[in-house]
Amino acid sequence: MHNQKQILAVSMGQVMSIKKMMTALTAPADKTLSPGEARCPGPSTQDLLRSEPSNSKDPALLIASDRFLGDNDLPFSRYTSQAFYDREMKELWPKVWQWACREEHIPKPGDFYTYDIGPYSALIVRDEQGVIRAFVNACPHRGMALTDPGSQGSGKQFIRCPFHGMAWALDGSLNEIPCRWDFPHIEDEHFGLDELPCDVWAGFVFVNFDRNCRPLADDLGVLPEHFKDWGLEDRFVAVHTHKTLPGNWKMCMEGFLEAFHVLATHPEVIYTSSWANTQYDIFGPTVTRFLQTVATGNPNLDQTQAEIYRLLGYQDPLPEGQSAREQHALNQRELMGKRFGKDLSEVSTSIMLDSIEYHLFPNACFFPGIQIPLIYRFRPTGLGTCIHEIMLLQPCPDGQSRPAPAEPIKLGIEDSYELVPNFPLAKVLDQDTENFHRQWVGMNASMKPGQTLANYQEARIRNYHQTLDGYLNSGDQD
Ligand code: FES
Ligand SMILES: [Fe+2]
């Protein structure tokens, strides 16, 4: 199951170049700088993005917003302790906005989607007026779940409990009680389904199990402004995977919040993309970002543009005066535009190619890119297991109605992503999953009490835990 890393076939020239890179990157830290101030040698992500004219149409990508948040070790018990997990179940999950489904999962009145997290379950319904509503998924009679965990469907005229057949209208008001003569003590207006706060952003339907929660917009922070031209609401779910991962949900999620691991975990990528030069942004307690340029070549390796172009898989020569990345973006706009039935000629180079990941507290990631159009969601299923869902959000074809969302493909803890048809990221995701098996063993075995995070590259993880503490410390400390 756990394949050893492949030995890369590299030329002598590349070996020398890699040695030079490693010498530069493993030089001692400059202690004259303030903590968190140091950066990888070589050109920055901003240097590159600002040198490409098309990126000026995406001003959100031309912002860098880093913050030093401290350098204390973060206890492993935050991942391995059942008591900590139980506190999250009590203080975090019932109080925080969570992305439940896409709007296209429930396009018509009577469509529904069931969203579950730990013991909490919400039934998301589109009512007769087309309004999306969320209800506690529990019958007011004797508590029966009204729909099965994870289920979705359409054509409901009423929400009918499968146990004794009581029914509610799609707006949650009571419709029918069989043997009504036996319930003189029920007043219709006090026997509706329990409605939950529900809101929509960029085609994503969010729910909160706390009726007194703050508005979703407070948590979204910069997201609506940054995503306003990226059209995620006009995309559809082309692929949907649902995989069980081995490890605490935060541990697994954090494996996707930094690119520091690329050298050791995904070594085949270091020739064509930036890695240690990845930009990390903290936009507030709930929103962070990484911005990793792709098809740049590695700014710390001695590479010609012609070499980079070949590494990107092209046999024909790079046109004179053109960078490999800009030519690759041109090629991809045309190729992917044809494949998607969508005019991509106006898409910036960065949105076309780059790995741009926004994380929204507590458990979701949104990539606005075209070539890397990922959406992630992580949900705990126990202390040491979680579900990682990935959706590929493809642009809707021009002039056509939105295709139906792909059905989720379920993958067990030992299953490879290679089982998913036409899934270009399978190998990379399998490499990440291998790490989780080992990291979960090591976190539990560690005699060192905590993990030591990088000041810049892993600041998103620290920011995340500081926000988590805000939830955990707001309730009773029992
Ligand atoms: S539990 Fe739902 S009708 Fe009885
Ligand atoms: Fe990875």
C-alpha cells in the first residue's frame, strides 16, 4: 500500500542545480530579521505575478497579507486527545457556519440534501417559492431522522417522517398528523420543523446549527470581494470524491494548507512549479490563502525557459521571446476552452494555471483556478478518521444549462484515488494520503509534546488554531 517514493530520473545538470538550490535553502536562518520576516531566496510570487500583464485584472492576486502569529509549539493533544475532540463537538461544530451543499444539488422546489457532522444533521430543502431552507433533521414527534445521512433527492411535496407519517410543508410548517384525534395538545404553529440559519455564497449553501450565530458574511471576510469576478456560482461539480482519511480531521486538512511538503512528498513537481516561494496570506481569523505559481519552473533552480517548456510536456520549440508559462497559459486557454465549451481567452494567466487555495474556517477550501478548480471539505468521523470530499468545479459551457452535479465516488481508507476515472490529481493525492497514515502514528507516538511550525509557511495552521481556541474557550470548560 505505502509505495516508496519513486527515484526521479534527473540529468547531471539537474543534480548540480538541485544541490545549489538545497545549499541556498538550507543555509542558516538570518537571526537579524524579525520572526516571520524571512522569505525564500529568489523571486517572490508577487514578482512573478506582477510581471505578467494579464494578472492585473485580478487585483486580489496582487495582494500579500502575511502576519507573524507566534512560534510556540502546538500541542499534539489538540489532535490526539478524545477530550479535545469532544470539546470541538460541543463548542465548534454546533456554532460555526459550514458549507453543506452546492445550489445545483437542489435546483428545484422539493429537492433536498442531508448534511451531517458528528451528531448534528441538517435537512436542506428548496421550498415551493424556490427559497433554500435548512431544518434540524429530526422529527418533532419521536426524533426520527427525516432523511438518511448523506442522502439527497428530489420531488418532495412534503417532508414526511418515515416512522409514523407526520408531514410538514417544504417551508417547515405542519401539514398533517395521522390520528390527529390523539394529539389535542399539539398546536400547529408550535409544531413546525426547527429551522436553522442558512445562506448562500458563490453557489455554496451554508448552514449553522446555532440560531444565534453571526451572519455568514462576517466569516466570509474578503471572500466575496476576492471571488466577485471568478464566477464559482457559474460552475458545476464535474467530479466529486468522498474519501475516508486516516487521522484527525485537522491533521489531514492541514496537510493541504502548506506547500512546504512539496519537496519531500511530491518531488516530481519541483521542476515546474514554485515551492518554497509559495505565498501565504492571512486575511483575518477565518480566511487564509496560499498562492503557488505553476508552470513557472522553480525559481531556485537554474532552468532555461526552453527547458521549462519541455518539462511541461511540449515537444515543439518555445516561440521566441515568450516565457514557458505564458505560452503554456495560452495553450491551455484554447485547449481547456474547447474541452469545456467556454471562452477562456480573457482569463488571467494566474487564474488559468495556479494553485490558489482559500481556506474558510473551519473546514473548507476554495480554489478559483481553472486548471486547478478544487473544492475541499473535511469532516471528522471520529478522533482518528475523517471524510475528505473533493469537488472539481468546472465552468459551465457557454449558452447551455448547468449540467447536473457528479455523484460522489466513495473511497475507503485504503483506496487509491487512481480508482476515480479521469482524475488528474490522483497520484498527488495518494502521496498526501500516505503521509497521513504515518503522521497519525507519529503524532500518537511522539514524546515531544507538540509540533514546531514554520513561521511563514505554516502560519495558516497557527491562525487556524487561534480561531479554533476562540470557539473552544467561549463555552463551559467542563
Ligand atoms: S417519529 Fe416522526 S412521525 Fe413519529
Ligand atoms: Fe500535498
